[in-house]
Amino acid sequence: MNKIHTKLKLLTSDLTETIKWFQDHLKESEASVQIYTHLDADGLTSGAILGKALYRERIPFQISVLRQLEREEILKIAEKVQDYNNLVIFSDFGSGQYLELDDKLNNDNKNTPYIILDHHFPQNISDKNDDKIKEIYQNSKPWHINPYFYEIDGSKEISGAGICYFFAKALNENNLDLSPIALIGATGDIQNQGPNNSFTGLNSVILEHATKADLVEMVNDLNFSPIKPINEAIAYSSDINLPGLSGNTSKMLKFLQTLGILMENTEGNIRTLNDFNQEEKQKVSSAIIRYISLKLDVEPSEIVKKLIINRYILKNELVGSELHDLKEFSYLLNSCGRSNNGSLGIAIAMGDRKIAYKNAKKQLIEYKKSLGQALSWIQKENKIQLKEHIQFFFGEEVISENIIGTIASMLIFSKNDIIEKSKPIFGCAKRKEEEVYKISGRAHESIVKKGVNLSEAIREALKLSNLDALGGGHPPAAGTKVPVDKIDVFLENCNKIIKKQLQE
């Protein structure tokens, strides 16, 4: 038995105990199960998996989508539970706040039953090799499930939705059909980072479940959006850079036309990658390899690594829709959550293909527009500020806290030179009606490998800045909130800590 399946065996064993604990406490509660989940694609799929699983067991439930699980939210939850006596499940967050949850939900003679199904570092843990993880594991069984308890990397090998999937499968083996939803969550958290965009760790096990059940198909394809007009898909690719063509849809169209490929469909619209046959894709592929080889003097084999990827197709969804491709599906859900329409995303992930999907498609157009405007504004107005070891920007009136993390991620993964990939970036968005900034930190994988750990950096910076806020996440992506009058000292402390991490 390989290491992955050995770890899965232990996780499954613990989940069996968790399910028993859940069912025992369910008998004592007359109220519905209250699920709290995060607003991004991974959070929405996590909530949807749990909702679907409970619905099938005829267990009443409610799902609430939160932007963050902060102390103020935990207090509100504690008050609500006091009134209604709910059994609570936290998905895609909770580990980073488990001490706060224990304090607020189980003090003053209260004993609120709750479950945490999360993949972020547990509170006060910033490194997967920290021995305290074992202690937390022993002290929080069976109500706390986290991949780091099993030496599984929660930033790469499984997402919150994946943990919720294994919980649902432990509840009822028939929930194996929820495996594609877990993969959408993992894709939303950019965990398909193996060779050719493959999944690793427990995500690869979930993919195995989905493919064996004939729900997901993996195909080799060009690394472009399959549903955007082909010239737009290539011109705005974040992975493939064609000097003189990238960013210009008109020039890209002319380039493609020289290949002798029919560019318009019968309705007069530019064709998408989905419309191309294998011969046409081969022509496009060969032309791109030749072009980049000449312009950038890059070996064809290196170009192919980025150009040809594994694409994951949801076999029961309509070809050409946003739901047919894992990546496009996750993007649609993320747009729902980041636009304060998390309920739409959960409804779609639970199977609504009518009203919710129709409304979400409209929302997606506005969401894309807001992201494009934000990136353009950052570049044109030179909003990136630099310190010796970090860079940062303020959203001002343009970028809301709901999309500040998305923008930071897009900057890190973009192929342009708006930012320096050798420094982590911190996006700071002023929260409405509060004198605080929402902070979203992102670091390129190349500097994470050199020792940068944003989860640890943010927690240390909070302590050095005498701030009593919750913060953390993963080494490449983490966040917190900081009072407006403390933002300068916080960022300077981040700068010092990143310097220290790189030196060590």
C-alpha cells in the first residue's frame, strides 16, 4: 500500500469516529444542522457537498456563507447556537480558529457540539513539521479533521471540499458521486499544480473515484479557456506569453487566420477551443511553439510543458457551458462568492441548472469586468508599492475586500511584469463601515521553496505589531485584518519577517 492510501486509511478511520460522534449528538439536538463555510469556490463546494449529503440523509440543515471566520463572527455564532441549540459544522475554515471556537462555544457551562472540516494550518501552527500538530490532533478528536494531522499538505494535496467529500463518503458510500464537486473546490484553490496541471496527494484519489464512476474525464488539451473566443483565450492566457501578440486580440486573430483555420462559426462568432478538432488544435499548437521558440529562444520541450495540460471534463454537463470544465466551473463559483452571491454558487454546486445558473452567468460578466478594471487600474496608476523584501497595494475605492485576494493571486500568476515575483505581495482593502484593512498575502511558488511562509509571517507580524487578530492560511496564501492606524507598522514587520525567512 503506498503512502497516500496509508494516510487515507487513517483519515477514513478517524472519519468513522467523527460520523458516530456527529450522529450521537444529532439525536440530542432537535434543531437543524448549521453549516458555516467560506465564500470562495472551495468554501462553496465544501458547503454544497455537506448540504447534499445531509439532504440525502433527510437531516435538516442551513448553510451560511462567511467572508472570514473572525472573532466577531464567532461571537455571533455562539449567541445563535445558545438560542437554537444547533449542531454546527465549519467547512474550509475553523482550524485556524479552533482555540477561539472552543473558548466561545464551550465556556460558561455551555457545551456546543461542532465539527471542523478544514485544510488550513491549525491555530498557532505555521509549519507542517511542527510537533504541536500531533498534540492538537490528539486533543481535538473526533470533532476536528485536518489533513496536517495525517502528514498531508493542505495547500497542495487536498482542499476543504476534499475533506468534506471524505466526510460525506464516510456518512454514506453513495456520496462518491460528489467527487467532481470536491475537484472543483481543489481547482478553485489552484491545487492542480502537478505536471501538466495534474492533481497530487488525496486529490488524485478523489480524481480516481470520479473517473471510475464515469463522472470526470481527463483529456490532453491546449492550455487555454475552452469557452472564450480562441483569439481572446490565447491573448489573455496567464501561462503562455507570445511577445507582440499577448494582450492584443486583434493581432492574435490575424496570427490564427494565417494558419488557414476557419475562425468563425455559422453564427458569425469567433470559434472557441471547444469548436476545434484535433487537427486544428495541432496547427495552433505547432504555430505557437514555433513563434515562442523564435521570439524567446526557448526549447520546444519547455514550451510544451506549459502549452499542453490535463483538462478535466465533467461528463454530465453541457459541452461549451461554464460547468463542463473544472476550471471554468470553479471560476463561476468564485465569482458568485466574491460578489456576495454565495447562495447562488452553493445552489449550482448542489445541482441547480435553471434559475441559479442563469443568474450566476449574469453575475460572472460583472465579476470579470470588475477584475479587469482592477488590474488595469493597478497598472496604469502604478499602485504597487515596494519595500526591500515585500510589495503591497491598497484597493482604495476600486478593489473591495471580497476580491482583494483574487487580485493578489492574479498578479502573482500573471505573465506580465506589473509585480516582482521574487517578493510576496500584500493586498490591502478597506472594509466598509470599519476602520480596518482586509489583508491578503500571496507568494509565488519559487520563493515559497526558498523558505517564504506567509501563514507564519502574518501571524508573527500581528504579534510584533501588538495586534490581537486571527490570521493565517497556507505558506503561499494567507490573510488577516489590521486596523487602519496600524497598517504601516504591520507591513514593515512583514518586511522584516520575510527577510528573516529568506536568510534562514
